[in-house]
Amino acid sequence: MRWTPLRTLTCFYSLIGACLPLSANAADTAGIESGFTEEDIFIDIPQVFSVTRQTQKLTEVPAATTILSQSEIQASGARRIPDLLRLVPGMHSYSVTTNRATASYHGMSDDHPGRMEVMLNGHSVYLPLLSTVAWETIGLSVEDIDYIEVVRGSNAPAYGSNAFLGAINIVTKNPLTESGTKLIATGGSLHTQEYFASHSESLNSLSYRLSANYNENDGADTYNDSAHNSAINLSGTYTPTVTDTVDFNFGFSRGSVELGQADDLDNNFTPRKHDANYQHIRWNRVLDKNNDLKVSFTHNYLDLEEVFTSAADALVFFGENPAFAGFLAPIQPLGTEHGTMNLYDIEAEHNLRINPTLSAVWGVGYRFEEAESATLLQNQGEVTEEKWRLFGNLQWKPTAATTVNAGGLFESTSISENHFSPRLAVNYNLSQSSALRASATLAYRTPSLLAKNSASGYLGSVASGYEYFDLITTPNYDLDPEKLTSYELGFFKQWPKSNSHLDIRVFTEHISNGVNSYYFADNGNDYDLLNDGFRISDNIATWRNMGAEFQFKYQPVRHFYVLTNYSYLNQKGQRDRGSRGIDTLDERTPLHTASMLMRWDVNEQLWMGLSQYYMTDVNWLEGGQRDEFHRTDFNISKTFKLKGASELSTRLIVENLFNDAYSEFYEHNLYDRRAYLQFQLSL
């Protein structure tokens, strides 16, 4: 029998029907009432901050937004942050290799997807050296996360170029609402060992949370692509006066992961070490009841060290005579993740309420990026970029049922032309808990520091003046910004009494001037002694996304809910690859993706979560053609009361429960059944 999204939905809701009578009986046995408390009845519409930088209800925001709550994060059983994003409609999350996971939203997805801003407590963790987010370098554990806000659609009008197709804000647990000490140990498949510890405490005007984690595994048997990571994170809030608040976040991480492409069984994987840290401080002052001011500073540092191939090994790659070994320097351009980078960002933001129907936010920011890489930016030394941005959003309520958002961001950068990304949206409330939304966005994405300055090749020795023996990539300083024109219609409905909601989005997105690399066969290049051509980035891609998404959370009783997500994405386009001709971009993202999550709290000590994921076949830009897959994850947790307020929890997590192994991204990157046992001690 062939499984389809419709059949999966039917079976899942049949399971709900079967469980409801049972769950009601179990609740009565455990003393849990099947009705709702006063608190449940008066739950307001959820509010978000990440869309416009103003706190807004989901019935007022100008873009579709998904909130992954702490309950849903737990129920998923996900052990990596990108895996959590499978619960977001339109998000494509996948493992590139055993220990390299990534995610993209509506993009031409390769093994280093960009075009999506990722923030941690409001500050960017995007890496200019790689033009993407390397999730394993963030140093954050799933256990650190309180909730996640995902803006589905361009948010460049609020956060600039990196939010070209979407934005994610990961909010960590707050020491004001979490206290005590937690110790967690996890072990299981792939010889996995994970250890986590956290302590939260409030001391008068200071509240802080300190956490540390370590994890390692041996990787898959096919490539032995092992990994190990360790991290320390400190966050907190200091309130010196009634009107002043200082939030701080510091993090340090170090580890190693094996890099390679799992598209050939004979491919070699090489270790890449990382050493990273970040510091983020935000000061907030309440000026009066209608005005507040925020000033923030962020610094990100990343050092990547990949093993170089010797000159002799490089010659084997070329099939050349080993006599050339004396000419070549031991530089390995195929190592794509080597170098250092620093990012400095300072921002000032003013929120004001002009009158009962009119409010606004505006601000200015400055960002400085610097990077140096022997393999990615050869013969250039340190490469830098400066960015200035001026942003704002005006929220106007001309009637009780209508909300208008008009905003935009002006961005000036030292390596590209200036541009302005505006957005206009109108929301109409059909009731206090439901609204229609129509919005239009024009967004620009400036070429990344790497895209504009990428230079790699096999270099000659000192005696030869480090001339290129074989040029691999060369910079293109004439890159133009990518352009996006987006229109969307949306509907949001909340059932506050049952904490259920429905979110529907219909959209069209047209991207022009898309930056992509192509092969340039220039046999007359004096800098390439082999004269076999090189790759260069250029504005060669154009594509259109059309589709629809919905998210439906159904919670018929307090202790049971189902979250259902579905996305239909029709992609058409092409890119000009120079001497290799025109390449179609049709169906470079999955046509259908779906996910479902069920959580059942049997009683106060026992709960279980079941999730189902589906993706149709797709031809990834780098990973190639992959078949459709279904995957079912299951986890169950039991808590035992100890002396005083202490608790011991045991948890079993099973990924791909039915062992229906499938290839994810690369052909030989197989995802089979994996099981983990976890123990948590809360003091």
C-alpha cells in the first residue's frame, strides 16, 4: 500500500479518536480534570516579537509565524535544533552527513543554505565566512531552548539581507522562570554519549542561568564520520533600577566534525575543528509608559581548522607527475571550511506608542565583518565588510477590526549597492481570535562576503611567488543584490479555550538576480597554469515559488494535542552555468512536505510523544535526486518523585521507529532506526 499525505492524516486522526476515550479514563484515574481551568479559558492570542521588532498578537503580524513551544520541543524528541524545524510548514530540514544537519525555507537548498536569518535571543549567528549557519558551532543544546519563533516568508524589512526568505529566533530558557539544577545523561546509537548540566538562580536584582554540554558519537559505519562538541553558555538579567534592564548572553563552544560528501562510497572524510564564542548584551530603559529604548552589542568569533592535503596528495588528485611536488605549496583548496571570522554589531532601537491606534519602532545599526582564510580567500589576507542599516515599522489601527503594518529597512554596505526593503500588510479581524492577512514585500539580499571574495586554488611554492598552479574559484566584485518580490494571503484562527489554532498561508515569491556559481572555461588565463577553467559566482539564477501552507493544532482535552503541518511548494526557474549551458531549477525543493506531532500526558509523571514526517522526492542542488520518505519518531518519559522537590526522569527516544531506512540529501547518507536512553535529575 502506498502512503500519501492524505492517508497519513487519516490514520493519524483515527489514532486520535482511539486515544481520546482512553486518555480521559487515564486522566480521571490520575486525578486530572478533563475540563479547563479559568487560566485555560482566558488564554490570550499568542504574541511574537520577531516579525516587526514590536510585540504583536498573531492576529496582527504582517507575516505568517510559527511558534514552537517548550511542550512541542519536548514531545518531538529532537536532539538537534534543525530537526525541530521539521515541525514548521515550508521548512526543509535534512542531514547532510551523520553529524551535519541544516535547514532552509523555500530556498534552492544545497549543503550550505543561506538566505535565512538565524538569531539567538535576538542576535544573529549567521556566518559571513561560510554564508550560512553552521549549527554544530553554535554550542546550544535543545535542553537550553524555551521556544522558537519562525517567520515564514521574507523578513528583510525588519532584519536585513540575511532574512531574505525567512527568519528564526531561538529563545533560551529564562532564569526568572526556571530555578534549580538539572543533570542529563544520554546514550545510544552510533555510540552516542551526551551530558548536560544547568543551574538557574535569582539573587536580588540578578538572575542567571549557566549550562554546559558535551556530546560525541562515532558516526555511520560507511564513513566513520565522527564528531564531538562541548559548550558553555551563560545568560541572565540584571535590573539595577525599576526602569533599567540588562540582558546578557555569553557562549563558548569547541569541537570537531568530519567533513565530506556522502555521494560516493570511496569518498574520504576529513576532520574540521571549530573554536567559537559569542557575547551579546542588551540594555533596555523604559523612558515612560509610551516609550522605551534598547541598545545592544554583539560579537561573534569563529575559528575553523581543516586538515590540509599535502602537495603530493594533491598531485594524485590531478593525475600529474610527482615531479610537480616541489613546485606546489601545501595548500588544500578543496577544504571549504578553514579560516577565522569576527562579527561586531551595535544597534539602537526606539519603541513608542504615539496614541491608542498608532505605535512604531525605529532604529539604526552598524555591523562590521572580517574574515581570513587560506583556502576560501587565498592571496587576499583579511577581507572586511561594513553594513549600516536604518529600520522601522508603523502599526496603525484605523478601526477596531483593522491593523495596518508599514515598515522597511534601508541597508548600506561597503561591498555592494545600497537598497531599501519595504513591506506593507493589512490584517482584518473577523473576530477577536481570527484574522485575514494580505501583505506585499520587496526584499534585497546583498552578496555575502564569501560570494564576492571567494578565491581558491592550488598555489605554487615560495620560489614561484605563490602563483596559481590550478585556479579553482575566483572573486567577482561586480555581484548585484538578489531581489525578491513576494505576495501572500493568510488566515489565522485561535480557539483560546482549548489552546488550538489554524494558520493558512498562500504565497507567490519571485527571485531574480540569484547568486550562484558556474564553470568559466577561460583557457587564456595567465593565473591558471593548467588552463582548465575555474568557478565564479554571478547573478545567473531566476526562480519563482508558488504554494500554500497550513498549520493546525488541535487540543480537544487539556492533556492531549496534535500538531499538523503541510506545505505545497511549486518551484520553477533556471540558471545560466556558462559553458555548461542552461540548468533548470524546477523541483529543486520538495513539492510536498508534511509533519504531525502528538503529545499525550497520561498523568503528571508519564507522557509520550509521537511524530511523523513526510517529504516527496526532490533533486537537491548538491545532493542529487532523492526519493520520498516517511519517518516516525517516538519518545516516552517517566518521572519519579524523590526526596523534597527533587525528581528523576527516564526517557526513551526512538528515531525512525519502523526502521524504514532512507537516503537524506546524499545517496549514501542513510538514516536508519536509532534509539537513545536519557536520564534527568532535577534538584
